Amino acid sequence: MTPAAGNNDGEAFQTTVFIATSLDTRLVTMVSGSDTVSDFKSTIISPPVICLLPH
């Protein structure tokens, strides 16, 4: 069953993606219906942002 592209209230369609990595790590994330596979892969592969401020 293919989900609809939108829900008629102006919101973009989103779906949940489950990822199992080769390091035996499992991730769950939401993906917008407008994202391409390339967009998604670059988001997953990019290094994490460190949110710690220097003292």
C-alpha cells in the first residue's frame, strides 16, 4: 500500500525509516516525502554536530 503524498492540510507527507547498519546499530528517523535518496544518504553520512559550548 502506497501512502498519499500529503494529508490535505498543507503538511508534507512524512514516513518513518528504520536503518540497520553494518556496525550492528539501529536507527529510526522521520523522512519527508520531498527528500530524495541522495538527501537522505547525505544526512545519515554527515558527521554529527557537537552542541557543546566552550567554557
